[in-house]
Amino acid sequence: MGVAVRWDSSRSGASDMRLRLLAPLALAASLIGAIPAMAQGTPAPTTTLRGVVASVEGSLLTVTTRSGQSVKVKLADKPSVTGLVRISLADIPTDAYVGVAAVPQAGAAPGAPEKAVSVHVFMANQRGVGEGTHPYDVAPTSSMTNGALAQKMVEKDGQLLTIAYQGGEKKVLVTPDTSLVRFEAGTADELKPGAQVLMRTTAGADGLPQAARVLVGRDGVVPAL
């Protein structure tokens, strides 16, 4: 479902630089699937679309973005739909494979744990997707870290989580404002007016954005990642 980009010290300098440049893009796409590639093998430019489904006409969705813009999106013939289900921190077992979107704490000292905006638990068959930590686009200076939950610690103002990944670990603080969700397999029937969605789109030959994979919030969940 996703693309994992890892450091390989045996590659040439040029190849290493290419991996460094592609890593953030690959990780962001790993949340909802692999980035479609153009014929020459270069990843196609992608855009993250977050909003509410306004209408559905066959495979054509009209989405009202969070900024109020109306965007028409063409779905793939058999789109992959993933549901987001609200959970509590107690529902996340140690060693679960998770993704955490986080931002630096305001006024915190350098190196302090970042504040988690969203914690999502991957499905079992997604373990290893996008492993590592990279810049992300949910907010300025935000990051996305995918890895195994190694530790939970009770803090005065929340819960401190340690996320372990190949080559390192990252500590994040969960607060009452943190979105906690679990990924579950979904169906295209969930893509109906009023549905809260997040998708990565690419430009189609007809000029319309196209999406092969969609995250959809269930029971009022708004995708925060």
C-alpha cells in the first residue's frame, strides 16, 4: 500500500541524494497508498486534498476543501478506501505500528518532544509502510513518524509516546486535542455527500485531479493527519 524509503550507505552519492529528495514525498503518500508513477519512472506530482464530499456523480466526486474551494476529483475504477475509526490511547497496544503527525511545542526547549496532532494505527498488513521520520504538510514545521510504539509514559499534561523506527526513535506528547484513529478497510459506498475525506491526487490527462486511494472519517471523524 505504501512506499518505504530507507538509507542505503552502499549506494552512490547521486543515488543517495535522490533518495533524500524523494523520502518526504514517499512518506506522505504512504498514508493512503503508493504514488502513481509516470512512464519514465519518476513519481508523478501529487497534491493532498482534505475536505468534505459535496456530491457524487458516478466516479466523479465534488469535494469542498477546508479553505472553501470546490474541487472535482475523478476516482480510479476500483478505488481503495480506508476508514478512520476513533479510538482511545488505551486501545493502542505496545508494539502497534503507528503513524504520528506532530508539531513542535510552542516555547519548548530544543529537543523537547513534539506535540502529536494525529496518531493513527495502521492495519496489520501495512506494518513497515513509510518507516522513519520526515517533514510533513499538515502544518508548518510538522513531521510524520511511522514506527512501532515502544513505550507509553504518563505525563502531567498528557501521555508521552516513544515511537521506534529503523535507525532511531522519536518522543511525542499526546494531548486532549490529539486525533486518535485506527485504519480499517472501507468501501466506495462510504464516499457520499457529507463524508470527511483525505486523498492524494495526481493530474489526469483530462486535467481533472485523480485519486486511487481515499481516507474517509467514520462517525464524525475528521482526518487530522
